[in-house]
Amino acid sequence: MLHTLSIEEFIQKAAQLPVLDVRAPKEYAVGHIPQAHSFPIFDDEQRAVIGTAYKKQGHDPAVLMGLDLFGPKMSAFVQEAGKLAQNKEVLVHCWRGGMRSGAMAWLLNFSGYNVHLLQGGYKAYRHLMQEQFRKPWPLLVIGGLTGSGKTDLLPHLQQLGQQTVDLEGLANHKGSAFGSIGMPPQPGTEHFENLLGMELLKLNAQQALWLEDESITIGRVVMPKPLYDRMQESPTVVLEVPKQLRVQKLAEEYCRTDKALLEASILKIKKRLGGLATKEALEAIATGDMEKMVEIALTYYDKAYSYEIEKKQRVLPLALNSLDPAENAQRVVQFARQQNLI
């Protein structure tokens, strides 16, 4: 059987059924529905050739060319679908819900599959993701200088019944020149938006949502502007942790890091640190004096963050004397209640 689903119905079913994204590999690599399997009807080269034929010769010759390429692969597609969908029920989509997904849906339906086709294709999915960023979320932002343990608080806030999204976790980057160390490769901006949109879909848009303070870019990934702008306008609880505790925390983390990676990170901020400070930081790495290296790097990061925090509309400082994330999460929730934020 063949069914057409709205994007909302499609996402619901994607929790149980395999999703076949029949767009070309390049399209999938830029961004895709997180659960989707890449199941290209044409490879990148074939898609380009058919696209050129469509522009130069028109619809009918391009369709015939597509059928010539599709025909020999039909048996393999059915066999491959069988590995992913043992109960012979699948979800299928292409870019706009047009010929590619239509052809694959026909083939699998003809082969005895129960097929659900996404109305409007991946374009409809992208539209739904963008909608999430424009919602009037009641945001609460956790700010603080580098090493204040902002990210560490998020799971503990969740345990206290608060809604959170870990932006740096989704971006695979900790947001500084050192941010890629120990992290998997970053997604592209479009796929980051997909991951973030899916997280927001699970949440209650009427209830407070805690996010860590970020620049508009997290590594190479760009934050959705409507959400970023809303973060700038929202109350920011700034964790004020003694510098020595921050230095110790970061030094402990970097002790376990390859020295070459630390050197590369220092060189990324060489212009801002200045020649002498850069030289001293590199010497500190070479001798294993991580506390000294961190102190030098923090002179730049603390100044940069203090400049950014001045642009915020509502800043609420919260002094903390430890880096215990469970204890600090309780303090943050208590403070937010006192300020009538939650």
C-alpha cells in the first residue's frame, strides 16, 4: 500500500520505521532527517547529468534518461530495502516529494512494501525545523567566563525537572579555539539546525528552556538567527566562579590532551594574545605547566566574554564557590525561582 503523510505524521512514524532518503549523497551530506538512511536513487554525477538534461532538453528527455539509470538498479534497491525493513514497511522522501521519491515509492509498493511518502519532501521538513526557531520560547541563558562549568550543569538541571538543550553537544564543539579537542567532526550548519529543531520539537514551548550562552557561531556551525536573537534578549544567569577554580578545572582537562593540539589552539588566537604571551603559553605547554597556559589563555577569553556580556539586556550574576555541577544546578534553580524566572 502507498500512503502520503504530512511532515508531522512522517516524524511520528520515523520513531518506529526506517526512513529512506532517496536524494543524492551530496544532498544528504549537507543535511538530512536525523533517523534517515541515505538511499540515493541517483549518485551525485547522475543527478547532475539529469539536471543538465532537464534544463537544456526539457522534462521528457530528462525523465527517459532517469528511467534508463533507474531500471538496472531496481532489483538492488528492493534487496537493500529488505535489509533495512524486515517487516516491509518504510518511509520515503526526496527533496520536494516529486519524481525521485515517487519512483522509489512505486517500486517498493509494487514489490509488496507498505510505503509512506512524505508530502512536500525534505523541503517540508526544513520548513518545520525553521518554525521551531521562530517560536517565542521562554529562554533562560546560563552565562559565565570560560571554565565556569556551564555545560556540566545542563544534565543536572534536567534532573531537577528543567528543560535544556546542549547546543555545544549538538554542534560537537565547545565554542573556543580549544573547542574541537576531543570532539567528533562537526555537522554542517543545516544539519545542526535539523538536530536542534528535533530537540526543540520534543519540548514544551510554554515552559522555560535553559540554553548555554553562545556566540552566533559554535566552531564552524552558525546558530539560527531568530533563536540567537531571542537568547540575547532573554535573562542571563551569569555564574561567577573564582578564577583559581576555573584555572584548575581547565588545566586538569588539558593535562590529558595531546600537546600538539593545544599548541595549534594557542596559535589560532596568537594575534589576540600577542607575541610574548603566545611564546609563554607555548613554553608552558612544552614543560607541562597547564595552569600557566590556561591563565594566559584566560586573559584573552575573560576580556572577550566580558565585552560580549555587556550587550545583554538582562544580566543576573550568581556567585558560586565550587564547581560541583549537582550543587550548582540546585543553586541556579533556586536563584531563578527567587528572581521569578520559573
